[in-house]
Amino acid sequence: MSADRSTRRRRNPVLAAARLLFRILLGILIVADELVRPLYEPLVRWIEALALVQKFERWVAGLPALAILALIGVPYAVVEPVKFLAMLHIANGHARTGTFVLVLAYLVSFVLIERVYTAGRPQLMTLPAVAWVIVTSGTVRDRIYAWLRLPELKARARVIWRWVRFHLR
């Protein structure tokens, strides 16, 4: 065996498949987020401008990394089952209630988790596994943006949307 080959790390096929699956799922989430973001972004900007929220973010920024991770994990652990139950509620014919609960759950997860993440990102980057997830998701997002030409796609979608609104009046 050559020195070049022996120093090269062998890839575990299961780990490689898990990484690929993670990137595919992350890509789907990023595209879905980009489609929904214009709907909730104005609300997020309004909320982040509130003095109480800014005080909360300063408090979060002073916490240790594991506490910030818990502040993100606990809402996920609560909100994700609520989203599932809301979908079941909708499937059982209670569309209004289920939709309201689903939108509320998404709002809590978007607003609360995003604020905690934004305020605590520097501390989270000190945890190697969390830093890997953050860096990998950023890399995947950037590649998807480039591959789909998302800024150009968004600009075209805005032009089409304006044209449709103008012609439907």
C-alpha cells in the first residue's frame, strides 16, 4: 500500500449515505423555507424590533452553549408533536382548528427558535457537532441557492405575481 493511500481516510458507506440523506432533507427544508419566508418575514422583523425581544436576545447571548441548545431543543420537542397533532386534526375534518394550531405552532417555532438561534449562534459554534450542522446547512443552502439561482427565480416570481395581480383587478 502506498503512503498516499494509507494516509487517506476510508469512507464508511453507511456514514456517507447518512450524510447524503441529511443533505437531501436539508435541501428540501431550505427550499420550503424560501417559499414560506416572505409570508412570515415581516412579522419576524416586527417581533425582533420589540424591546422585550431584544432584552431576551441579550440574555440568551450570555448563556452557555448547552443552555442555548436546550432553549432551541425544548421548543422543537414540544412544537413538532403539536404540528403532527394539528395535521391529524385537519385530516379528521377539523380544518379551521387544525390549521390555526398548525400556523400557531409554525409561528412559535419560526419566531422563538430563530431568535434564540440568532442570539446564541456564536456560543453554539463552540460545540463541534452543532457547528458541523450549522456549517453543513449553510453550505447546502448556498449550493441550492446557486444551483436553483434562487435570487433570480425570486425576482422572476415577483414580476409574474405583480403581472397576475395587475391583470386580475
